[in-house]
Amino acid sequence: MEFIDQLHRIVTLTKTPSRIVSLVPSQTELLVDLGLRKNIVGVTKFCVHPEDLRAEKTIVGGTKQVNYNKIKSLKPDIIICNKEENTEEMVLQLESIAPVWVSDIATIPESIEMIKRLGEVFKITEKSSQIVSKIELEWEDFNEYVKDFPPKKVQYLIWKDPYMAVGKKTFIDALLGLNNFENIITDEKSRYPEVTLEEIKTAEMVLLSTEPYPFKDGHILELQNKIDAEVKLVDGEYFSWYGSRLVKAFGYFKTLH
């Protein structure tokens, strides 16, 4: 059986995979929601949803570094990766262990396409279609909800010391646009640039993400004392997890308005 992943690579499988190693937290959550929890044998230390999953699975490392021998010992039928979260070097090494399926996602349509394709790989298209339908329904409803809100110039910060922001051609940027939040980072070549306090001051609103840097309420006051813009703490998972979490994301976005 041959499948095409989102890097347009041919992934050849001899059977429907029954032993999965997932190196992408949001896609791990998706696999569970697709009913494949019992088939997952290995995950990363960042695969925090469902909360109890890591206690029953083998943790093989992070998203940038993994224990290849540990993965090999799990005898996976397939390894799930992502272009941005995992490295090309990892994918090349992992291919010597098992077929590797790689996602590449910067928009909601690409996320929907990923869910559909994984449904085909695991022969659970009915379940994947149900999740896609829920996302599309919530997406349509949110578009109607947000259409009359005026655009707002926004800076979305993901790191501190130095401050780093989300740039263009990223999934987070796509979701900012969906919210009528106009990303003040305009350089299309800079996906996660360092930014100065002077640059942050040009935003009307600054969003502090709970991941990867764990911004907390105290950071709001710290930054608010330095700039005039409104500062909000936002759930980074709803802005960056591109699997089944999207079903709940649109409801969360409404609370930001």
C-alpha cells in the first residue's frame, strides 16, 4: 500500500499500521481521538494530552531528539512526524526503523487534509470524517461570529529573554488572521524572529502564549508596565495544536473577543 504524506513523499506500508510511534504532541492527541490509543506504543515527553497517556506508553525523547534504539525496540509499523516540529535528520534516521509519515501544516485546510489522510492510512475514514465535520462546523460558526470585529494589530510572543514572536507562514499566524488579529510581523522569511521592546510597543495588543515559554499572569503585569498595549495571556495549545484540538479551539477564541 502506498500513501502520500504532506511533503509529497511516498510512504509504503505492507499492512494497516497497528504499532505507532508519534513524535508530534498534537497528532498524538488526534490519534487517540481517532480511536487508536491502544495502537500507540511510543510518544514524546511533550505528548501531554490525554494527561494519563505518557504513564502507559514508552517515552522516546522530545520532538528534536529521540532515542533511536528505544524506538527500534518498540517495533513500530509507522512513525508520525511533522516538518516543523521534527528535524529532517531525524526523519532520515527513523526511516531505517519504519515508514515515516510527515505532516506539513500552516493553515486549517492543511490540518483538515492531514486528518483525512491519516484516516486513510489507518483505515478509519468514518471516524476522521466525523472529526473533520466538527471542525468545519465550528470554523464556519466562528467566521460568522468574528466577521464584524475590526482588525487589531497584534504581537504574539512565544519566548522571553530574548523576546521571540510568531511570524508569517505559520499555523499560529493563520489562526491570528482568523481572529482578525493582524500580525505586526510582516517579513515572510522570518517565522519566529527575535523582537525588541520597541517593536512590541507598535502593537495594539500583545498575546503571551503559555507555550513553548510558560508565560503566566505575572508576565502580563511585567510587560504592561513597559508598554501601552493591552496584554493578554493565551492558551498556546489552542493556537498551535493542529489536530482534533481545533474542535474546541474556536469556542476558546470567542473568549478572546
